[in-house]
Amino acid sequence: MKLTAQNNNTSENHTTTGGIPTIGRISLLLALLMLLVLPLNAMAGRGWQNAQPSKRWQGEVQRFVLDFHDSRLRGHRGEPAILYLKKELLRQYPGIDVTDLRLRKVVLVAKTKVGRGMAQLRVGPELSRMYQVAGSPPDFHSRNRHSYDRTRILNPFMPSWGPWQLHLRGHFKVRKVVVEVEQRHRPQYGWGRQRDGFHLKMRW
């Protein structure tokens, strides 16, 4: 009888002690599962937030390349040579509505004969500061794209009404002007497909 009692006790002890690792394994698996699930939920939440339109709408930026085909320009009697950017936009991109655009900046791709030419952007009633455009006599006759300086000029008049002009003082050779704009009337999701084709002329 004692032997039977001992066997039962032993069996009970095995059952009890054997259950501890099982519970421990389940707890460990649950903890690992929580560690995996919580970061994924947080990432999903951030991704959803990033997909929403921002409260302050930022206009979709469009870039238009105006080709001037290495035109030589120089002022006359102290007056600058002028590039009429709105006029060129209408000529090179027929159908564009320039009254619906707000100018952000322009990039003048040009060079000057002796490296002392100055460029200035006029928008409406305002003029930007003068920007010096690099160049040298040997490079002036080169067609290598690396011989051209790239001068970025910010819009001095953000309402962007009135003329958009580049005033050039010195002896210039102009390859192109990149005009960066955004739409004046701010839709929720940009311009749509019909106008996307306008910026496909981006060539360097």
C-alpha cells in the first residue's frame, strides 16, 4: 500500500512540475507575439497618417524648361538684355495658363564671356539681387554642358502677378532657363493628368 501511495505521489509531482515549463513556454510565446504585433500596428498607424493630405496644402511643383539654344545676348547702352519668361512659356508650351501659376524660382543655364556678367530676376514690381554668372573666353565658344553656369534665383515677389523677366548685364550665351512654379488655385491633389505633360520637356 505504501508503494502505491508513493507511486501516486510521484505521478502527481511529475504532473505538477511538468506543467510549469508548459505555462512558461506559453507566456514566452505570448510575450514574443506582443513584441511583434505592437511595432507593426505602430508602423501601420504612421503609414496611414503619412498618406493623409497635410493640413497646409503645398502646391505641386512643376518645372518647365525654356530652350534658348545658346542664344547670344548683351545689353545696349547700359540697358540689360531681357528674357521674357511668360512670353516664352506661352510660345514653347501652347495652351498653358500662365495666370494660374505662381513662380517659385528660376535656374539660368548660361555663361558669360569674361565671367563678370550679372543676372537679375524681375517679378511684378520687385527685383531680386544681382547674381554673377561665371564664364571665360575659352569656355564661351564651347558646347560642353559643363562649361555653363547654373544660377538659381528665388522669386522676389511671391504673388507673382505682372511680368516675369530675366535682366542680363554683360555678354551672355544662354542655353536654357528652368522655371519652377506651382498652381495658384490650390486643388487638393494637384493638377491631374491633363497638365502633367507640360513638364515632360525637361531635358539637360
